[in-house]
Amino acid sequence: MNESNKLVIINRAIPGGGKTSLTKQIEELAKSLGCSISVHSTDEYFIQIDEEGFRRYVFDKKKLNEYHQNNQEAFKQALESRIDIVVCDNTNFESWQSKPYADMAREFGYKILLIDFKPRELELHLEAQKITQERPDAHQVDKDVSERMHKEHRISSPCLDKTKILRIDTLETPWIMEGIMRNASRSHEVLQNIMTMIFIWRGFRLSHRIMRNKIES
């Protein structure tokens, strides 16, 4: 990717919003298209491997600040290494939480794509967070916390630009994410839009047909 057209993606979503699932799809697609990509999530530092080899999310509030710092340092190292696409996959619920990542992106000359995952019905978020045999590393956020974040997301979303995080080099994409993991065509549409932006910044002119074939293959 051209040095002046590298991209930082900053996700913003309440738990169970689908951001990590979509990020995994972006990661796979970017690699298939020859882009280097690095994903950074503070939640990953809370993952432990149990005796059976399963990933478990074990939150420790005492470690939160330390792990946020570790995540920011790893994010910066990816920028220094000139990775094509660097993703901050935190909740970034408050605008000040994403500011360090946006500041670093600008420092290293990266374009910024902010993906704001609009909340689904609360029950869908709670269901997505339940620990199951298929999802042993689910976070299972307390219901009262999810309810508060679900309500406050709608209040704080329009305030993002007031912090000057969103500037001329930042594109906000407030997609409605409801049903994205159940609706393959919608998922492909979102991925296609993201990758089209990446390739425009990269200087390529790929046809709509070629992009769709790559995404659906």
C-alpha cells in the first residue's frame, strides 16, 4: 500500500455489537487482497487458556489501565512498522477513549475510518455475550452495564465530532449493524464498502464485479 494511503480503523460499539466478528472478516479479506493488517483489542489481554485449551475471558479491573496502555503501545508499534491497515477493536464508547488511537494515526500519516456500530435490540446484545460451548471466551457483560451502555450510546454518538476526533482525514461510517451476522448479503455489502475505500486510498480502480467476486469467494 502507498505510504500516504495507509489506514487506521477505529471501531465503536457496545458489547455484543458485532465489531469483533466483522473485524475478523475484514482481517481475512485484507490478507487475501495482499494487505498487511494488525488488530489491537484491550480485551485480548484478559483472555486466559484453561486446562482444556479453551480461551476464557477473565476480567480484572485492577489490570484495566495497564492493559489499555499495553494495547496502545502495541498499536503504535504497528504504525511504526508501517502495517497497511491497523485496527483498534475496543468499545471506544466515550470519544476520549479513541482519541489516543486517532492521535497516533495522524502522527504517522494514516487515514482514519471510524465505524460506529449502532446498537441492536438490547436482548440481542445480551444473547451475544452469553458464554456457551461454542463461545467459551464470550464476555457475558452484566445486564445493568449493557442497559446503561445501550441507552448512552444513542446519546453520545452525535457528540463525537465535538472532540475534533472526526476531522477532514476521518471518515465516519455509522452503519446499522442489526442482523449483520445473520444476513450474509449485508455483511458482504459492509465489507465491500470498507475494501472499496481501502483500494481508493491505495490508488487502485477495481470494478464492482471484481470486488464482489473477491468478497463472496
